[in-house]
Amino acid sequence: MLGVKILFIALACRTVFALCPTYQCETKGFPNQSTCLYLDNSTSINYVRPCEGDYACVSISSTLSECQYKSSYIPHTQVAGASCLYNQDCVNSNTCINDICRGYSKYSNCTSHLDCDIGLYCYPGNKTCIPQLKKGQTGCTEDAHCVNETCIPQLKKGQTGCTEDAHCVNDAGCQILSTLNPQSNVCTEYFSLTDYTVLIGCSQSGDINYLCKSGFCANVGTATSVCYPAPQSAKTPPVLCLKDSYCLSKPAGTSKVVFNTTCNCGLNDISNMFCSLFPGDSVYNEYDSMVRDWIESDDILKCNTYGRFGAGCMKTHWSTSKFKEFTRKMYKAYNYSQIITTDDCMIEISFSEYYKALEYSSGAGYIFAGLLGLSLA
């Protein structure tokens, strides 16, 4: 396909001009001691301050938030392979054994993939936990059907028959080639498919896809979707914008496709809007490289099939410093347009996990200093 083709994300292109809220950190003048965010109608500024101790800033209305005590414990969140102290920590009917959640054993009755132990998935035919398919085995219908290098039938890399990633070993996903014949679908190693390799299910606007070496796929007007070179921003981020049509990529791939992302309000004090990142941008690549590190590690094989990319398993099996690094890069990649130029107190309120993962408790905002002079030209 010759020429430049501009593909827009499904969201309607917005025509927002200076309608973003303004946020400013402050310590005085709040309506009461519990208030952490309020709108001053005389200035149209939202004043914010972090809550102390085990309190979180909770929205009461569109113009008022108050500090409320946050529960320090949420039960039934840890999948098989994640750390625990008691049975109540674990999902479904998993049990805590030697400080690790364990699910049902092979061929036990189950109702969900989450019921099953590491390396197993819940077979839909007779609702029993069976081994995941190894890489290369066929017959999977999802990634959860694959096993950690042993097959009974959790599918190995190269085996067929999957319909979702959960049917495949944890370091492989289901390459869907047919929605009607699962035996055509293959458990494929993550990040192994070269550009222009066919796979079903990618949109015209493009999607993140871990089966592709580029981490990206798209339907670019061919009969089906393919792995595609990850697009990069046409301008160096951060890119100021007024609407989505400002947020274009460089022409990508052999078809010279120009993709576009969204223009989002930043949580800053001058109502600036910024474009979200493309998967080929350097900041996003820092996060992408951490995902690849996790997949290439043996640690991903120590998790329930649905927990392969879960924070619980990562936190259990990665070092604290590595997990914090992953958290920082993930939040920055996915929330770049909100975080850029944002003061520390607003980051602490809106992205508490990101704030806690920072290597310092104050001064985080200076990373993006000097960017306010950017123009829209």
C-alpha cells in the first residue's frame, strides 16, 4: 500500500481547548482538616494536599475530596504461586502452604483457571484442572492452556489447540489463526513473531501484542491483521496537544501508516494537555523491556496461568528493587500524559503506587522541569 494512511483510534476526536482542570499543591486554606482536594470557584483552581498516615484522598464530589481511612487488607487477591500468610489471602479455594498460595491439583474439579495450581488450567470440557500446553503444542484456545515445560495437555510452545493465552505455558501465548478451528491455533513464544506475520484479532488503530517481536500488531488494510513495527511519536515527547489529531506517529512499516493516540489532560497547574505515548517511544520501551525481562525469567513459570503478568506473582518472585522499577516504568508508560509536569503531591494522590515506587519521597516533579515552554507548533 503506497502513500500515507492515517488511522484514528476508536475514540472520537475531541476538540477540547483549555477545558482541563488546574491542580495546585497547597497546605493552607482548606475548608476543614479532612479536605485533600477542593475547587476554589474564585480562581478555578483545584487545590490539593496528600493525606497523612493510612488515609487516601477519596472523591466526595467533582469538586471535593476528603481523606478517608483505607483498608490495609483486601482478602482473596493472591493467585497460586504468590506469597501469603493465611488461606484468606488466596483467591477462590486456594490454600496457603509454606507461605505460597496453592491451587487444586491435577484432574481436580474446577470452575475457573484461578482454581488450579501452577502449570494447570481449568479444562472447559469436563471442568478439571489439567496441565497447560507447552510451547509449540496445538489445541489451545487461550494462553492459560499452556504448561511450564511439561505437557499432559497444558500446551507447550508449538502445540496447537488453544483459544486463549491461559491454555499455554506461561512464557507463551495463543497465536489465533482461526476462530472456528482451534486446532489451527498455536502456542507461540512471546515476542517471537517477526513483522508482517499473520495473526487474528488486531484492530486498524493498532494493539499491544506480546506475541509480536515488536510488541505491536495492526490490521493495515490487508485480509487479516499482522505483527507490525511499533510506531513512534512524530514529535519528541512530551507533545503538547489540543485534540487527538495532534497526536500522530511517524509513518510506520512498509505501508507507511500514520497511527494516532489520545490527547489527555495533564494533572498540572496550567491546564496543559499532552499526547499519550506510542509503543515505539523510548519511555514506553523502558517498560516494554521490563516485560521482556519478566517473560524470559524462570519466575513467570512459578505463577497461576492467569497470574503470569500479575503484580502479586511479580512481587513474590522478583526482588523488591526490581518490582519497584517495573512499577515505576509501567505507570510512567501508561499514564505519561497525566504524570508529565505534575507536582509530587498530585502524583501521591492520583498514582499512589507509582509514588511509593519512586526512589525518593520528594522532588519527583523536577524530572519534568523546563517542559512548560513547549509550543504547539
